[in-house]
Amino acid sequence: MEPQLLHRVTDGVATVVISNPAKRNAMTAAMWRALPELLEELAADRDVRALVLTGDGDTFCAGADISTLREPDDRQPSLALRAEEALAAFPRPTLAAVRGYCVGGGCQLAAACDLRFAEEGARFGVTPAKLGIVYPAASTRRLVSLVGPATAKYLLFSAELIDDRRALRTGLVDELLPAGELDGRVAEFVTVLLSRSPLTQAAAKEFAAGATDRDAHWAEEARKSGDQAEGVAAFLERRAPVFTYRG
């Protein structure tokens, strides 16, 4: 099977699968290039309310497929950075579902998601120091925001892998699930996300990313949407709210 990004949209959830099983789902140059276009397409679909990124089989992603990065531009981290930034900018909640190795560019993509759920036995690493690559400033800042400066330096300086427990303890992972329970928990949690206010989620995502000049915009969006009134009414009437905001 050719290395590729598979995707499907079911009941408001887009699932993107990194598929290159022969090389532990390593990302080829073509896959790095394809991801921003795919994310743009999914973002334009107003029925998509959340996105799950995962790997084919028992590995999330072992990083970049170095054997395919032959052209001068491809040896730079720019392809991965563009894909990472596109993922971080996706306008709806994103969740990485991690099994097995989540290393190098794979860890870069997982860190760009809003949340990361992992199965026990997962291993994480940020490995540019093995190749003499300068990790991008934006990627470094994102990693520091997740795990703190000390752990970020440990990962970047050493390129050593850390286990699932340390990833959970340092904040790189949000939930750690026993073997066989990851898919069920991801489906359960995404169902929770779909039941909540898309307006709240969209604003929170912007603010958490550091936006400081969007309060008036989101106040106006809230006023136009009517979702606050619906949420309060649903609470008082003891029923599930029907939020209509789609951005």
C-alpha cells in the first residue's frame, strides 16, 4: 500500500489516519504536503465538529520518512512545520489518539492537536538532535507550553524516548488508557465534545492560543448565535441543548 493520509467523516467527526505501515507510519514528503490541503478541506465542511488524528495499526507515527526527503527543501523542517501549523490552526477541537511510537514528526503533529489520548505502552520522543536539525521556534514553544522548559529541553537535547507514564505526568498526554480501551474512550469523549457549544470551543481555542484582541468579535458572535440563551433555557428545562453556531 502506498503511504497516504486516509480520512473519513462520520457523524460530525473527521478521522485522519497516518498510513505507512511498512515504516511505522513515517510521514513522507508527499504526506507532509498533503496534510494542510486535507485539513483545509475538512475545515470548510461545516458538518465537521471535531477531528481525530491517529495512526494505522499499532503505531501512531515514527516521524519523517528520511529516505524520501531527498530534495534540498525537503531536508528542512519547513514541510513538517507547515503541516503542524495547519493542524494547530484547525478551527474545531482536535485529538490525537496515540498507540505505539509517537516520535519526531509524529510527536510534532500530536503536540499540535488540542488533546492527546494514548494507549498504555506508547512511547514519545522529539528527535531532531539525532539528525542535526534545528527544531523550529514555533514547534519548540508549543512543546514548552505542554511539558514545561525542563522536559522540553530533556526531549530536545537528548532525543531520548519517554514512556507513557512520564508523558502523562509531564502533560504531553491528557489521558492514558489500558490496552484495548483507546478507541472506545476517544469515541466517548468526542461524543461529549459534540454535545457542547461549538461557540465556546472556538473562542476558547483562539484564546488558549494567545489571541488577545478578539473579545469583541466573540461577544458579537455570541450575541448573533443565540447559543447562550439556548444553553440557559436547556439547563432550566432539564433537556439537552441544541446549539446552532457553526462559525
